[in-house]
Amino acid sequence: MSRQEKSLYMTVLMTPDMANFAGKVHGGALLKLLDQVAYACAARYAKSYVITASLDLVTFRQPVEVGQLVTFMANVNYVGTSSMEVGVKVVAEDLRTKEKRHASSCFFTMVAVGEDGRPTTVPRLDIETDIEQRLFEAGKMRKEMRKEVQQRNDALHVRIPEGQTPSGAATG
């Protein structure tokens, strides 16, 4: 069996059109790139179309500057029946000083779908190293945590009648 393609690196130059009003790279621009790299990593692994089911634990540790090279390091950490957790680490590099910093990280849940648009089975994850085993176990724990958080959130959900705001004032 050939080695699974479970990791993907993508490097992008941060350009002025990605800047926010403070002159830093806008978080939304980074989120779009994060989703693209998670998609590419999961789709290549599953050998099928995938959709984003959730995005968890996004941390913007440090600002990213226009003109920096940003490398997105994606890895399939955990695989269920049709879903995969893809962890993405973002490293920003100053081209002049060669300094590299961990700027952001997050976890995507991607679901493989068939031509009919329904979830489809993904290959079992071949775990080959101790680090991969630790990533798998952590991903499994995060999956359980996501389920618990979703259950708690569902219990807290407040249904607002159509045409009203939370304060009760009518709209429209």
C-alpha cells in the first residue's frame, strides 16, 4: 500500500488587498485561506469532494503583516466514517529578517461527499508514528468535545419568533 497523502503545505504571499484598517492581514482573509488548505488536504486524502462541517479553536496568536510569506501546514489528524479532522498551523515569515512565527492554528471537520451529495466513507487513517498516534487521540477527544458542546448549545438555543428581534420589537 502506498503512503497516504495526509499532509499538505501551502505558502502564500500576504498582499495589500488582504489588509484590514490597521494595516495587518485581515482575519477573514486568513480564514478563507485556512478553509481552502483544509479542503485541499481533506479532498486529496479522501479522494473525493469534501465540505466544511465545522471550524474549531481558531487562535490568532500574533498579527500577520502584509509582505510576509505565510505557510499553512495542514494534516489529517483523525478520521471517522465520513469525516476527518484537519489541523492547520499557520507560520508567518518575515522575508527580510527570515524570522518565522507561529501566527495561528485551528481545527476543521471536513466531510467527504459522493456525487449524490451524501456523506461517503473515507479511507482508514494509517498511523505510522508516535506523533501521528498522539494527533489521532487528540482529534478523537476534540470530536467528543464538539459533540458535547453541540448538545449543550442545543439545550441553550432560544427560538425567536419570525419577524421579531430578541427584545420583542416587531420587524418588517
